Amino acid sequence: MKPVNVGIIGFGTVGAGTAEVLLQNREIIRNRVGTDIVIRRIADLDVTSDRGVAIEPSVLTRDAEEVIRDPEIHIVAELMGGTGRARELILAAMERGKHVVTANKALLAEHGKEIYEAAERHGVDLAFEASVGGGIPIIGSLRGGLSANRVTAIMGILNGTSNYILTRMTEKGQPYDQAVQEAIELGYADDPPTLDVDGTDAAHKLAILISISFGAPAALGRIHREGIDRITPEDIRFANEFGRRIKLLAIARHRNGRVEARVHPAMIPTDHILANVNGPYNAIYVEGDFVGPNLYYGLGAGRRPTGSAVASDIIYLAREIRQGMKNFMPPLAHARPLETEVDIQPMDELRCSYYFRFSALDRPGVLSRISGILGEHDISLSSVIQKGRDVNGSVPVVTLTHEALERDVVRALARLEPLDILTHPTMVIRVEGA
Ligand code: HSE
């Protein structure tokens, strides 16, 4: 049996991890696939740095086109990242009849429709296990083991950097900036970690999970997105008093034919299954109508976990090639044409509970004024805490609400914010699993 040849574009952390697992576990993989998987070419602008992987210098090239043009290469793994050149190279590889593996969540979230359609048009396969949750096999589970189910809900901690920062703020009482600095120094965060902390990275991943679960691309711009940079140690302490933790959650729920899709910090009960997913770990909770709840947990980033995910895609495709098959599984694991996007519910129709931290003057009647305006907008309080007095004479008035409509919350806050009883903007955090 002839070997299956792979070309890798991008020899950074993920490329090196992929090469490492393919070489180190070569025999195990050969036994599982029934033939050798050979790394025939690796393209990267840096062909001299030592990546700790025994690759012959002749395999390395600075020219990614060499990978695309090589007629002996069956599978191209795009591991360079970015949404410009990576997109062109993937489309060019597909045009030449090559199967593609990618870890590029930004590219799939922004240009998924074009890439899924190109794969179908050219009769090649596209696999992207590493794009969500690093080493966690969540894409394979949605495409395979859960494929009999209507997915009713997804709730994930999809960004390890934010999760690390929130964990340090919770466990050590660190302020946000200090936790970010520590994450950068330990290599858990880029400097600056913008796309990780502002919710963009998690939104990219949620868009991909929604696309597979609901069978059509999800418009990234319609996924509500908020980051963790406004969370303070004070909010974390109050959350604790309410028996809750703050996590950056990516949530999708099936709602009467539409999908609720949002990424934001959320308070969840301390005994919630996601509340103790800490540090750089990711976890994805999925509910299916028949299977019920499922939980996936593991490292969402890093050379070896992400290399493991990319290699699993290469193995899947190598098995197909060995059997003389292709297109066994369409990119989104749905056979129907991808004509429409998933219908995402407008955010102002969301119903959930809320945490408000008002910074208010410590005067008689202030709490009743606040609760009166909330009441006029159908927002009912379930708990209130008022403690301490700060140096400016204002106090935190902290409330949890019963379920309310997001639109009403926006309107109520627009009425409250200009009042002179409030000294600072109000902190709003949605509450899940109330
Ligand atoms: N930057 C991502 C995270 C890992 O912090 O989870 C790669 O997707």
C-alpha cells in the first residue's frame, strides 16, 4: 500500500506539534490507518530554527506554493493562521484536488461558506478538528457520535487565555491587569491578548460549532460578543457571595427554529459542571435531544494537544484515501446544500437573569428608586446586597434579577444611567443556570 503524503504549511507551534506526533507515533498510526503517513514537504518562512522535530532539511521550503504544486501530496495541512494568504492557499490546494486540514478558526468563522463550497465543488474533503478546543475531539463528536441528535444547547469555555485570567482573579483576588500580565509571562496569552480577552476567539469557535450542529454557516457578526476586560475582583467577590463563579461562556441554544448565539462573561453556580474548569483548560457542554447532556474537557491550546487534533484529521483523511473514497463526510456533516445561514435570534430577544452592580450614592430612597425603574421595565429583583462605603461616598448596590428580557434591561439602564444617584456606569453580567 502506497503511503499517504502530507504537506504542512506553517511550522510554528501547531505545525511542529503535528509533525512531532506523526513521527513519534508513526507505528501506532500506521497500524490504525493501514499505511504510512509521510510528511513530504513543510513550508515556512523560517526554515532554520530548531523545532525539536527530526525533519530532513530537504523537506523544508520557504515557498508554500511548492506544497500546493507537488502532485504527490494528497493532504495539505494549513497551519499558518491568518485570513489572507491562508485562504488563498487553501482554495488553491482544493483547486488542485488536495484534501485540506486546517486549525484556522478565524478563517472558517469569517470565510467558512466560501471554503465549504470550494471543497464541495472540487470534490475534496475539509477537516478542522483543531479549530475548536485544541486537543478536545468536539468536532469529531458533533460530526460522528452525536449525529443522530438534534443539538439543543452548547455551552463552552472555549478560550483558555480568558479562563486562565478569570481563574487567577478568582483564586488569588488579582486585578485584571495583573492576571493578564502573568498570563503573558507564562505563555498563556499573546501580548496584547486582544482577540482572546474580547471574546472574538471564542466567537470564532462558537460559529464553527453552530455551523456543524445546525448545518449551515453562522454569520459571525450576528453572534453577540463581549469580553472579560471589564470584570473586576469586586464582581468576582460578589459572585462568590451569590454562590457563583464568573466564566467567559460561548452559548448556543435552539429556540423555536432559531439559534441563540452569544459570547460573554456569565455567572454560573459554583456547582455547575463548567464552574470548576480552571486555568487554561477548555470544556464544552453539549445537549442532544436523545443523548442528553455530554461534557468534553481538555487542553484548548498548545503544541501537543493541537498537534494531536490536526493529526487526527490527517489520519481520518488517510483512511478515506486508503479505501479509495472521498467526500464521505461533507465539511459541515450535513448533506443538504448550504444555501442559507443559521437564523440567529436577535440579542434583544434573549431572556435570562442578570447581575447588576450599581455604584450609587448612599442616600435614603436610592434603592427604591433603582428598583422602581427596574420594575417599570418588568425586571424583578431576586437578591440585593449593599455593603461598605467607598472613598467617593458611593456604595456598590448589587442585585440579581429574575428572568428578564434583554431589551427591557437595555431600556431600564438607559433610564437609570443619567440619574445623579448613580456615580459610575453600571456593571451588568448575565446569569446562567439560575
Ligand atoms: N488563543 C486560544 C485560547 C487558543 O486562548 O484558548 C487557540 O485557539
